[in-house]
Amino acid sequence: MKLRSLAAVMAATVVLPLAAAQATDLEVTHWWTSGGEAAAVAELAKAFDATGNKWIDGAIAGSGGTARPIMVSRITGGDPMAATQFNHGRQAEELVEAGLMRDLTDVATRENWKEIVKPSSLLDSCTIDGKIYCAPVNIHSWQWLWLSNAAFEKAGVAVPKNWDEFVAAAPALEAAGIVPLAVGGQPWQAAGAFDVLMVAIAGKDTFYKVFKDKDAEAAAGPEIAKVFKAADDARRMSKGTNVQDWNQATNLVITGKAGGQIMGDWAQGEFALAGQIAGKDYTCLPGLGVNEIISTGGDAFYFPVLKDEEKSKVQDVLAATLLAPETQVAFNLKKGSLPVRGDVDLAAANDCMKKGLEILAAGNVIEGTDQLLSADSQKQKEDLFSEFFANPSMTPEDAQKRFADIIASAD
């Protein structure tokens, strides 16, 4: 990644195209409602407001699983917002095919997105039939284990360096009244944890065989059986979490009530908001300390087709603003994610973010399952792992058989 100092980025003067002569209000929907997320999205609003227009915040509580159906319903029902968050990947595919999303190719060409967005897979995920339909704003990776240093100190054991050491430390944590692994009750959290375990334990090639090639035989095979054994350990260790939202689970780690959490790097925003310091108050293990690979999923904004011509023009201003250098720096520092631009440097990044940047620069990356599976297949997977984590009577063998069936029919 070509780096440039933060000071230079913040000092750079960026002239955004199509600045409106009169202020135009644009409603923007998203599901960033935790403390850290709200602080990050405020940076996007601030940058857009600086163009002379007005960001009308349309936050929807309850994470993507709750928010996406509401967003889709509004768009298909004739009440579109001006812009909406989705994960870059296949979540908006049907809306694009139905002609309900704006083609951003002209903006992308004018702003040189193909040259500045790294890795190129981010923009590829926004591209359908050669046209660009979304503006990626960050790189979020799922493959992290976040550990409470205070919890392990209380339990009298060393902070683990990898997944196996973490599993071995679970009895000591439990004896100290600490939940070893915090997993919230929302289905996407359990499914995401399984995906992380797969990359760490079975490796990149097997991950792609299953999710990219849709190889049901591999999904039913011995390498994935090892992953289900690890998922069974995770299920046992997460007993007693008793929270729903991901940030509530992160808070258990922050307060030392839980030993750790498998969660994406967006968790960093919560640690930062709590005033905690990476390496001192908490420890991060990319790839669970086993296989340092990160996914290049994340968030993007799509722009529904509007009847109002003035708002349509200002949609272009917002799209350009989201990828402007200073917006990328300010937003991603608060969000805990990595910038999509390959020409900016997060000089103020903490130790965990720097680890992510190093892994990204080394090319040790994979596509996220949002980029590889349709929304329907992804939901089937989430439902399976939600049931698996909630129902101790479901054996790893039975769960693997159902998983292989999902992969066999996945699109």
C-alpha cells in the first residue's frame, strides 16, 4: 500500500465535483448505531455537510439483519432514501437488476476509483455487467479474536497467543466467574464466528472450495469436521453470554466479564470509545493467532434511483465525498476499519489497525462470504449456526451435514 502521512492527507485540499448552489437534504440510511459506529458515521455527515448540503441521518437499530429488509422494502415500495448502506457484495444484486439503483460509473471514472480503490475486489463487488453501482467506504475484516487482558489476569493465566491456548484457558476463566467467549444472540454473529474458525483452522484453500466453488464434498469432509469441532468448543465456551447485540458482547470483554470475542475489526470502535488501549487493556489476534489472513469485506453505499433531479445530482457529490482522502481517514480511524484508498496512511492507527494494514499490504486476504454467497444462501447459513449455538443437543456431525446441504444448493 502506498502510504502518505496523515498530516499531508488532512492538509490536502480536495475539490469535490458538482457542488450544489443551494443546500440539498439527502436521507442516508444505515445500521451504525453503537457508540463507536455513531462516532464514525458522524464523520461522514460532517464531510458531506461541508459541501453545502445536508446529511439527514436515517439510522436503523438492530444490525444489518434487521435494517436490510426495511431498506429493501422502502426502495421496492417507491419510498427510496437518497443513499443506503449495504455490505459490498451481493446484498443489493436484485435491486440493481430491477433497475432500482443508480449507475455510478461516471462518478467512479471522474474520481479515478479504479486506480485508488485497493484491493480491486472491493470495486469488483460493486460492479455488475461492467457498471459500478456502489461506493465502498471501508475494509472490514472478520478474522479477529479480541481478548480482555484484565479477565486473564483475574483468572491467573497468561493472555493467549492463539485459539488453542484460548480454549485451554477456558476452565480457569470459568472458575473466576468469567464467560470465556462472548457471542451475541443475533444469527450473523454465530455464522461469522464459524467462518473465522474455518479460515484459521482449515485454511484459505478450503474456505474457497466451500464458499467460492460451492464444493459440497469439501463441506462434508474431514477438514470442515475439524472446524465443527472448534465451533463446538466455541459453543461450550459461550454459554452464559446472554446478550443479543454484538456491541453488548464486546462490552463484556471491555468490562472483563468475558475473556474474548470473535468479531470483526469494527469492535475497535467500542474499545476506543471506552478509552481502552490496544496492547495494554486488550489484545487482538488476527486469524485467531493461527492463520493471519483477513477478509476484504466491508461497507458500501448504494444510491437508489430518485425522481428528484436535484437530489440525483447531489447523490454524485455524496458518492465523491465518501471516498475523498480526508473523509476516508477521519471515518476509518473512528470505525476501526481500513481505508479503501490505497494512497492514504492512517498514521494515528493503533497497534491492531497496524497489524491489519500489514496483513493487507502483504496480500494475505480473502473475499468475505457476503461477496461469495447470495443473500438467501447467507441467511440459510446464519439460521443454521444460530440454531447450533443455541441448541447444545445439535451434534457437530448433524450440523455439518446440514451445512453441506446448504453449500450444495448455494448460489
